[in-house]
Amino acid sequence: MTTTQRSAALFAATAAVALTLTGCAGASGGGDPTDVNPDGEITAREISWLLSRPADGGVITAMEQIAEEYAEENPGFGLNLITTPDRPSYIQKYETLAAANKLPELFDTDATPFAQKLAGQGRMVDIDLLLEDLGLDGEFREAALNYQRFDDGSLYTIPFEFQLEVFWYNADLLAEAGVEIPATLDDFAPMCEALRAQGITPIALDGQDGWPLERYMAYYPFRMAGPQYVQDLKNGEASFSDETGRAAVEWLYGLGQAGCFQEGFSSTGYADAQAQFTSGRAAVYNIGTWELGNLATEALDPAVRDAVDYFTLPTIDGAVTADNEYVTPSGIGMAVNAATYDPLVRDFLAYALERYPEVYAASGALSPTTGVETTIPDNATPLYARAVEQAETVGSAIAMPWDTQLDPATNTRLQQELTLLVQGDSTPDEFIETMDATLAENVGD
């Protein structure tokens, strides 16, 4: 089965689940999403968390430690982690369980249209109310919470991480081509052409997974029209044929024509794309601070270590967003099942959310909260501390990843069409026609 066939099969399965969920709209397990401090005794038992996170990652490691500490004070308590790190497989499992009303006490979800339907059915605890009740509403970074919010501003998921997505670059390779880091997005194509002329791959891209290329599609609209643009797209209030959409399409097409990405990018996976950059074969690599351990420590190849630096998302002339506003995700959030929410779940969350920032930050990660100091590893390069400091200066507007915003059908088609556009297998006009038709088919689904 080809990648396209697998994507189609997965989409068909998730679409069927979405239809099932839509059919049971209004169904609820009986919980009150606004009753964040329910009456009753705290009776220890095992609760479960359906996750989509690396089993050995910082979030799970921290929460396992915290759960063990809580269990010492509450014998009989246990936190059962149901882990599926592969995101497409996880989404299929999560949506299937949701349709069957079998979600556990805690479960991971992005702020997707599917999750918003669940919240609208009263099946997720109101996190704004919960954090306020726990006295933690002022502890979280504004950008971390904003990333989790639905279009209407409501909050139904808790962030457990905070990231900055930046452009890592090899200063030696840029100097060899006689170019500087791009001051604007319009400087990308000329930079790529100069690098190509010297036989250097300009940008390493994980094209196999779809979302990294989709990030590039989000950049121009964010600078030109702000974070509202993708919301307008999915609500049928904007289109790719309008001024902002066409500018984005033509910019990305221009990157393809300039040879910005490596040959065969569409079949290059995450690890191989990163290796192209860390081995000095590519000049630029767009990825988040979750890779600090690989890109800003002595783990990085000594042959390129001193040449590696990073820059944040460039602006454009007339930008409506600030230079310190770019992609600053707080990762997939944790939702709380309203049907199974009780005094024990509340008590555990109160303990865990109070303890978590210190434990997580000690691992060298950026906490979603303020007032806690990230531990810089002993083997860190100066870039590590610089990124940690930069996290304190980000603005509140976020270039939201489109793969977490658009419905599955539109998102799948968009990733396919973006690959064709960048490869030169379709024109901007063909792309716009296809994607506007796709939007028209799926708005309101």
C-alpha cells in the first residue's frame, strides 16, 4: 500500500467516526463540564490517560514521577498511561472511543473541529473554570493557553509543554553562498537560488509527514492577515483565491521553483531530514525547540556545531503580526472527561498541575507555565540558553499549525496539493481551483 493509499484509508476511517460522532450530537456521559469542584469523598482508584506522546519523553516521565508521589499519599491510586505515539493511529483510536462514549478519565487532543464537537456536547471539562478554581489560571503562559483554545476562545485542554519553532541554519554554508539570513519571507527564494548555485541544498524538509510543508503554507498568511485567516478558511469566510491565499500559494510555488527543498523531499522522513542538516548537507532546517537536545548541545556533530545558529520567522512588508509572534505551540493538550470527573480526578489534577512545572523544567524543557526556571544541560551550547530566554519574550498571536485547524478531508488534500505545487507538478491557479473546491465541499462538515 502506498503512502497515499494509507492516507486515504486512514481518512476514510476517521471520517466514518466523525459521522458517527455527529450522529450522536447532544449525547453526554452525564457529567457537568462546569462543575469543576464536585462534592464527595476522594476514593483512590486507577484512572487512565489516553496519550499521543513519546513513551520516554519529558511529559510522560514527569507525570509518572508525579503519579508515584501522589500514590504514596493516596494508596490505591494508579495512573494508567495508554500510549500511542504515532499521531494518525492515535487520532483514529481517540475518535473511535469518543464515538462509542468510551473515553477514559483523561485524553489527549488538539483543538480540532472534532474536539470542539465533543466540548459542545458537554463531554469535556471547562479548563478555564478548572484552572481558576485551582488558583492556577495566572500561572500559565498566555501563548501556551491561547494555542489550546477553540476559535470562540473557550479552553478545554491543558498544555503540558511549550515550544518555539525556528529556522536553524548553518552560517558557514550561507557565507559560502554569499547570503545572509532572510530578513523577509520574500528573501527565501533568492537565498535558495544562491545556495543552489554553490551546490548546497538550501532547506532540509520532512516531506513524508505532510505537516512540515504545511507549516510553510501558514507563514505568509500569518504575516499578511494574522491568525484569523486559517479560521476564516475553515469557516468558508476566506478562500485561496483571495489576495492573502494567492500570495501564500505564489510564495510557496516560488520556493519550489527556486529549488529550496532537497530532491525527493516528498519521500524524506523526519530523521533523514534532520540528518541532512546536522551533517552539513543542508543550510536551513525548520523545527521546534523540542529538538534542543540534538541541535543545541554537544550531541550535535562537532563538524557543524560552531556554525549552527537559528532565526525566527521573518516578516513581510506591511505585516500585521509582530516579529516576536510566530509558531509557538504548546503541543497536544490533555482533556478531562466530564462523564468520569469526580473528586479524585480533581484532587490528582490539583496535585499534578502544581508539581508539574518544577519536575518538567528540571529535564531541560520549556514549561507551559511562568515562574519556573528551565535547567540548562551541562553539555548545552549557548543556543540552548538563548532559546530558553527567547521563550519569555514571545507575543500572544500564534501562527497556528494548519494541520490542527482544518478538517481531515481538507487537511489531507492540502498536503497532497502542496507537494504537487512545490514539485512544479501543478500551477498556482490549478492549486487554488482544487483547494477552493475542497473547501466548498467540506465547510460545515
